[in-house]
Amino acid sequence: MKLILPIILGIAAAALAVALFLTRQSDNALLDTANTSINDFSNRLDSAQTQLSERNGSLLIVSNNLVESQSAVLTFSNQLMDAKSAVAAGAEQITNLTRQAAQLADVQALNKTLNRNIMNLTNALAEYAQQLASTKSSLADTNLVLAQAYKDFSLLENRFRIDVAERTVLERKLRSVTELQAQIDKLKKTPAAPVTEATIYAGLDVEVRSNGTVHVITPN
């Protein structure tokens, strides 16, 4: 009995030692695992911090780019406003040019009408000039005819006055018995030549043409 108890105690101590060893081994394994996990977590934390720093840098770059983009957008907006103002001014200029072009077309049409009227007036003036020249020529001929007629009339008037005077003298002689008797005695002694058309106009300074018109001959 005395031997069994020590043996049992030895076995129990051995078992306890084994259990302690195993527990220690397990604890060491767990500790290694925990250390490994902690190291891995630490490494991950460093990597996360690095990534976070990189991301912060990226965010800073993005923020700077965003600020630059906002500035570019503001510049573009200003340029767009300027472009809109330029387009509006260009549209107004185009409207003014269109209006001026329409006015120019009206002026050109009016100019064509005026040129056509000027041409018509020029042609009319040319015709009037021709008519005036023809009228002047006709007036010159008429003046010549009138001058000749006035000259003939003066000669005829002068001749008429002479004829009237001669007829008055002849009539007075025919009314005088003495003169009439003397003329009868003269005709008895020297009979007159036969009366013909030539003897009628003889000495009257006139020329009878074949068409029956009479032309006064200018006396010498």
C-alpha cells in the first residue's frame, strides 16, 4: 500500500507535469499565434496607415485638382459668358448688316431706277434736241420764206400803190370828155396791138409761172 501511493502520486505528478508541459506548449503556441496575429495586424495597420497616407495624399491631389477644376470651370464659365456676349453682339451686328444689306439693295434698286430714268431723260433730251434742231431748221426755212414773202409783199404793195395811182389817173382821164376824146382820136390814128397774157403783165415786174402762180421780180 505504501508503494502504490507514491507511485500514484508520481504518476499524478508526471501527469500534472505533462499536463503543465502541454498547457505551456499550448500557451506558447497560442502566444506565438497571438504574436503572429499581432505582428500581422501591426503590419496590416502599417499598411493601412500607409494606404491611408497615400489616400490622404490622393485626396489632397484630388482636392487640389477639384480646386483647379473649379477655377477652370469658373474661367470657362466666364469665357462662356464672354462668348455668349460676343455671339449676341455678333448676332446684333449680323442683324444690322442684314438691315444695311436690305437698305443697300433698296438703294441699288433705286439707283437702277434713277439710271434708267436718266437714260430715258437723256434719250428724250436727244430726241428733243433733234426736234429742236429740226424746228430751228424749219424756222430758218420759214424765216427765209417769210423774208421772201415780206419782200414780195413789199414789192406787191409798192406795185399796188403805183397801180392804184395809175388807175386813179386813168379813171380821171376817162371821166374827162376832153381826155377821152383825145384818147379815141389817138386810137383811131394808131390802133393798139392785140391784148394777150404777155401784154397784160408786160411792165408789171411780175412773172407768171406754168402752175399759175405769180412771182414778183425785183426791179433793177
